[in-house]
Amino acid sequence: MDALIDIRDVKLTYETKGGRLPVLDGVDIQVPEGGFVAVVGPSGCGKSTLTRLIAGLLEPDAGEVWLHGERVTGPKSTVGMAFQNPVLLEWRSVLRNVTLPLELVAPRMPKREKEERARQLLALVGLEGFEDKRPSELSGGMRQRASLCRSLVHKPDVLILDEPFGALDAFTREDLWQTMQKVKSEEPFTGVMITHDLRESIFLADEVIVLSGRPAVTQYTMEIPWEGERDLDRLYGPEATDMLGELRRQIQIAQGRTSREGDA
């Protein structure tokens, strides 16, 4: 199957006050249409940099990023993004926060249609009845649900999630994992998620990619064999335990805490 997202041998170095800082040194990632990939790795290895490259907010020093068979050379309206901090605008209602992307990418769409689309998504994530609230009137989990709606309202082909649930408590986070399953079923997209939570990665993704320490390369790829709707209880079974164990080992390798053959 052809990749909708195709990252080919991407390299990137930042210029800092202390000199050149190599961040990515040959990252390869392919995501088929409708696929969902989670990217994990040590802190500071370039995971968030990777999302900006996919979105066209950065250009690599070498290598290429392709979406839908076209090389990415600038920001793409077909990409939606959600972050750990929802950054909702307090002076706008929840409904008007969600419609904001449509005001930018589809200014000629009638206001009624924009609001209908936003209401549809808000109902999907359990926020029906909260359309006229201000962000400060919502809990952290509710704000993140609204942020997810905002990232999907313009029906992007690609959704980038940069640690969207990292600041939430464990119960709320697991509840949102299940919401994500429902959203992806009813609002199909091709996804790339950055996360530090290994359970989250195997619950939501079809494939988990481990980046090495900086400068990062694609160190390891794990296919998740689960199909269909996923049950949280499965995260605590023997199959999940084995996958989590291997991912932890790969993170330790990336951190230089153990060798590929075992503990040094």
C-alpha cells in the first residue's frame, strides 16, 4: 500500500547560541492512508520537530517529506494539529473556538454550515450542551476534547497529535483514548501521535516507532497486532506486557542505558 505520509531519510540541525545542534539524522517513516503511527523516544530526541516537518512548518536540511504524493514545502491546510496545551481562546465560546479553522481555510462557507459541523463533532466527543461555554468553564479533559474537535473540523487528511493527553490525570487520559477510537471510526484520518506514554501508544496506534537518542534515527518499529475496537483491559494482559517490555528496552537502548544485546 502506498504511503500517504512518506518521510524519507530526513535530517535536520538547529542553529543555537552554543553552535549547531543535530536533531534528526536519517529518519524514515511511512504511514498508509488511514493508518495511525505513534512515535516514542527519549526526551529531546526530535519527536516534536518531526511533527512540524510533516505540517510544513519546518523544512529538512536533507531528505524529503511527502503527503499524498506531493513534496511538503510549506504549511498544508490538509493537516490538523492538537497539542498538550489546548490553547483555546477565552474570548470565544467553545463553538466558536471549534469553528476557527473553518474561518481561515473555508471563509466562504456559510456560518450555519460551520456551526453545524462544529456541533456534530462536539456531540461526537460528549460536549453537546457546552457549545456556549467559555474555555475556563470546562475541565482539562473537556478542553482537550474541544481542541480535538477544532483540529478535525476542516476534515484534514492528516491529524498530528503532539502529546495531547500528557497533562491529564490517568482516568481522564484513558477515557480520551476511548474517545479517540470512536472519533477515528466516525471521522477517518491518517494519524501521527507523539507520546511518552507507552500504553497509550499501543492502545491507539497500528504501529509504534522508537526514535534513537539525538541526533535521532528510526531505531525500531513495532507492529501492533490488534484489530478492531480495543478494550482497555487488554492493556494489562500478557500480550500487552510483552510489547511494553520490548518498547521499554528500546527506549533504554535509545538512552544509552543498555546495549541491543542486553544490559551492559
